[in-house]
Amino acid sequence: MDQDTKMIQELQVLKQKVGHLEDLLTEQANKKEKVGPVRTFIDAIVSLLFGLIVVGPVVVVVVGVLMVVASWLGTEF
């Protein structure tokens, strides 16, 4: 009987801890779902800058290398 009482108490403590964790996870999920227009605008600017600064020069270098290789092989574009 004493073991059953201890087990019930431990289960109640665990239930409280799990409930607290569920509340924290729900709060975090709600924070992530709320995206305002400012955040969307900032993400768009970051994407544009990444494209201009990183992707653009990489494409130019790759095309330049391909043109040099093609000129060595005698092919015209």
C-alpha cells in the first residue's frame, strides 16, 4: 500500500512536469507561427542580398570558366 501511494505521488509530480513542458512547447509554437509583415520584408531583403552577393558572382565565375574552356577548345558561343 505504501509503494502504491509513493508511485501515485511520483506520477502526479511527473504529470505536473509534463504539463509544464507542454505549456512551454505550445508557447514556442505560437511564437514561431506569428510572422508579421516586417519579418517577411526582412527575410525578402536578406534573400535578395544573398542572391546578389553570393549567387550572382558564383554564376558569373562559372559562366566565365565555361567560356574560357570553350575558347580553348575552339568552340564559339
